[in-house]
Amino acid sequence: MQNLLDGILKAFELLFKGDPEVVRITLLSLEVSGLATLISLIFGLPIGTFLALVKFPTRRFWISLINTGMALPPVVVGLVVCIFLWRNGPLGFMHLIYTPTAIVIAQVLIAFPMAAGLTLSSLQQLDPKLRIQLLGLGASKIQMVIILWKEAKLPLIAALIAAFGSVISEVGASMMVGGNLLGSTRVLTTAIVLETSKGLFASAIALSIILLLIAFLVNLVLTSIQQRRH
Amino acid sequence: MTTLLELHNIKVQAEKTTILEVDELTVNNSEVLVLLGPNGAGKSTLLQVAAGLKKPTSGKVYFSNQQNLSDLEFRRKVSTVFQSPLLLNDTVENNIASGLKFRGLHKKEINQKVQYWMDQLHILPIAKRQAKVLSGGEAQRVSLARAFCLETKLMLMDEPFSALDNPTRQGLLDDLRTILMRTNQTCIYVTHDLEEALSVGDRVAVLLNGKIHQVSQTQEVFSHPSNPEVAAFMGVDNIIPGNVFGLDNNLLQIQADHTIFEAVGDIAIGTQVYICLRPEDITLFNDDQILKPSSARNHVSCQITQIINQGPFMRVQLKSGFSLTALVTSRSVKEMGLEVGKTVLAVFKASAIHLISSGKIQ
């Protein structure tokens, strides 16, 4: 109980004092997970849309693959990315292992299936006749897709929340490909693991509160956009 | 009359089954062509092909004066109204503006057209309302305004009122008829409802099992169906096969079972025919009743097998070697004491019979 109280007090102390290391870790977490979510959306939105709207022979296979990807354990992603980026690995020459870029790559692999899969299911929930109606009103294919995205705004923003939530909170992949290096690849989740393993519960709780606060604020903004006029 | 749209040798297949086969269909400028047929006949498929929304497996669809349009150019010459209004999650006026926005029109012009068509369809008071809170009738008015404001050459309507209750449907049909007449809008109107077809159509194309069986002026399809299938769909309950065996007083003599019918027509003696008789053209008399002299030439003695209540009318099923159905007012049924098993006289004029030649000579 004392640990918890100490932790909360320490958290406020760190928050209000603006501890440079905590600020750096927080900013890196936001930067890495924000970028990973953005990249996932850039690829996931069009690919999910394509799978939802276009019928082609191997479509079911790709949908199954994406759905499986939504349940990928972060440590498995971390392992795969490690193998590829390892010094002797196929992409070792890029010297990305233990860099923030490596964490971004791993987090994109975690968030992308979620963005694509949830886009796919969001669009499939719409009345399929709506597409015909939009084309019948003279919409170009691109205009049709934009209107469909607007119509599926609620579940699409839910997809964005889920994608960001999954990467800001994952620890396995960040730890494996980032290495949790102080001043370089330490993010909130890896820092919490480290502090806990050192028995420094107060710091761990402080960092956890910051992590929860970030998750809450991001969700608050997205939810207010999502629920506008509803 | 000039042709606006032409469809040639259209074939649509789904999983190797042919669901639509239309050799030729033309839509004339300023006409309302009704595609009439039962559910599953291929009406909606044909409409989507005509709208450029579905590619036929083979065949061509084109505007008579512009044959080489891109898909988008083609679609922008057409507007569509479906059974479900399929409105966007937005206000009424933004929904109506959607097609105009796709075409990149200026905001002022969009606003002008939207206001005008909301007024025409009596939905100005609900302009700012969210589409999802509208009633079925209001939503379909929005859908109509959205299509009309595009002012396209051709408008396509796929059973637009079939999901509405009867008073709402009648109100919308009246308004639609008025607008179609005033604007001279060319329209293909899909329905399975005979009354709707009669009230809006200039011409009717009857589609059965994916094939067009008859294209004629609306009244012509109703009074002179071209084959027994069309006749049955048009509500001709009595279709009796017979054989023309003679001509007497300019009336054809036709034998069906042991009964001789007299009918007006121009069919060669010896031809096998179908005698088509609408149930409302048959008058029933008690068989002991003394008939006044009348122009009704046909008298058939029958036994009542079933009486079905249809509100103000009763459908009376009769048997006399062949089956006959007559439509009688409920009051007559009561006054005449009609009941199952009773023998009655079915009387009808020679001119009430429409003969369809089977093409076979005996």
C-alpha cells in the first residue's frame, strides 16, 4: 500500500517538476506510437477499403490473413523484426536494430492489421446498395469511397483508437527491437518494466499514470470527434 | 418519337446461369417506360444495366446520340431512385445536394436547385432535419428530390414506393405523375404492381424469367397480352385452351372442352388458341333465373367450387370441365345466395374475350 502511495506522490512530483528524462520518454512514446498509427492508417485504410469493396479470387485468403494479424502477439512481431534487422539479418545493413525506427516498424506491423481489418469490417457494415446508389448519383469511384468513409466514421475512429491503443500499450516488441536504451529507445512501457524489475515501484507507478493519462487524452479527443452530432 | 437509350443483345449471367436476356429494348425521349414483372424476373438487373451500374456479360447499352461515353460520363447522364432511399448520415438538404456536389457545381447553383426541388416535393420545412429521423415517405421524397435536381436525360426508378404504406404511396405517386408530366422527364420505372404500371406508364415492357415478353402501350398490354404468361401476370385469371372451328355472324366459334365460346377476333379457322377472360368481365346468374335479352353471347353453366372473400369483392371459383374465376360484389353473393356446390350461369360478352393464338393449326 505504501508503494502505491509513494508511487502516486512521486508521479505528481515527476509530472509537475517536468523531469527531463520522463518528458523525453513520454515524447518518444507519443512520437513512435503516433507515427506507427499514422503509417498503419496510410496503408490500412486503402487496403481495408479495397478488400471491402473489390471482389477478386484470393480475397478471402487476404481477409483471413489480416484478421489473424489483428491477434498477433507483440513478442512474435518483435522476434520477426529482430531477425530481419539483426546485424547478420537480411536488413542488418540498415543498422536499424535498437533504434526508434525499429520500434516504429514493429508497431506498424502490430497496428496495420488492426487498421486494415477494422476498416474492412466498418465498410462491410454499410448497406451494399449504398455504393450502387452513390454511383447512380454520378459519384466517381474516389468520391464514392470518401462518402463511404464518412458514413463509416464511427467505426473507423474506433479503429484508430484501437490501433493507437494497441501500440502505445505494447511492451514486448519495443523491448526486443528497441532494447530499452536510456536516452535513445526507452519508451513508457519499457521504462515501466525496467523500473518494476529494479523494485522502483514508485517510478513505475508514476510512468504508468502518465501512460494512462496519454491514452485517456488521445481517446478523449478521438471520441469527441467520433461522437460529434450523435 | 426520338430514341434516347438503346439496349442490344443484353445477356447477364451469374455463376453460369443466365438471369437476363434482352435482345432489344429502346427508351424514347419523354416517355415513362415501365418494366413490369414479378419478383426475381430480372427487372432490377435490367435497370442497373441501363443505368451503367452493372456490366452485362455481353451486349451494348448506349445513348442514341452519344455512343462513346466513359463509364462516369454515362452514369452522370442518369439518375436513380431505389426502393430504399439510402440517404447519407446528413441533413435533408445536404443529401439532396450530394449528386450535384459530385458533379462539381457551384455552391450557389447547387443551393438554387436544391431549394427548387425541395419545394416541388413539399419538403422545404424539413430541409435542416437529419435524414435518419425522417419517416419512410419523407425519406423517399428526399430521394426523389435528390434524383430530380440532377436534371439528367434519363431517370431510373426501382420500385420506389413499394415499401410504403398505401396512403403515403398514393400521395407520392400523384406528385411523381405531376412532375413527370410537367418536366417531360424520360424515365424507366420498375414495378411489380399493375396499378402503378397503369398510372405512371406510357409504355410497358413485361419481363418474365429474365426475358421481355411484350413491349406495348400500357393499355394494350392490359387488354391484349401477347401470350398466356403475360396474360396470367396481368391478372387474367381465366386462360382456357381452345380451338377455332368456325365463323358465325362475324364471331369466331371456339370449342373448349364441351363448351362453345363466341369471340371477336381475326384468327384462322383451325388455329389452337388461348381464351383469355378477366374475372371482372363475368356476370353470374342463378341457373333458374330468366335472363333478359342482352349482347352477352356466352353462357356457361358451372358449379361453384370456392368463394374467397376479398373485402368489397368475392372471388368465385367455378368448374365446368375447365376452371373459371369470376369477381362478384359481396352484396351480389349475399343477394343471390351463392354458396359452394350451387350451379350458376356464367355470362360474358364475346368482346370480353381476348384470344391469343398458339400458332399451331389443328
